[in-house]
Amino acid sequence: MLRTYLQKRQADAPVFENAEWFMPSDVVNILDKDGKPLRVGINLDSMDRYYKFKDGLDAIEIATGAKIKADY
């Protein structure tokens, strides 16, 4: 029952098109242009992780297959 409730809430949640809406306490997913998950459950629990996501470095890593070490 709880899983069904959470799935409905997630389906009803707005989709934000840019990273300006996210906060350092959020858990986010990166989706492709068709809405399929590319990376799931990115926890923005540190400022380095938050800015890496906000600056789009996670998406670049997925697109290129490279690992980027950001030093903020």
C-alpha cells in the first residue's frame, strides 16, 4: 500500500527542467530526454555533491563515460 502511494506521489510530482530548483538535502535522478532513468538516487547530501549535480557534471559523466573530480 505504501509503495503504491509513493509511486502515485512520484508520478504526480512536477518535473523540473533545470537544477536551480534543487537543494543540498534532495535525492535526485538523472533522466534522458525520453524520461528513462540514467542515474538513480543521487543524494545531494554534501555541498560538493550538490554543486557537481547543479553544474551538470553528473550529466557530463554519463554522456562521456568519464569520471570528473570536482574540487569546490
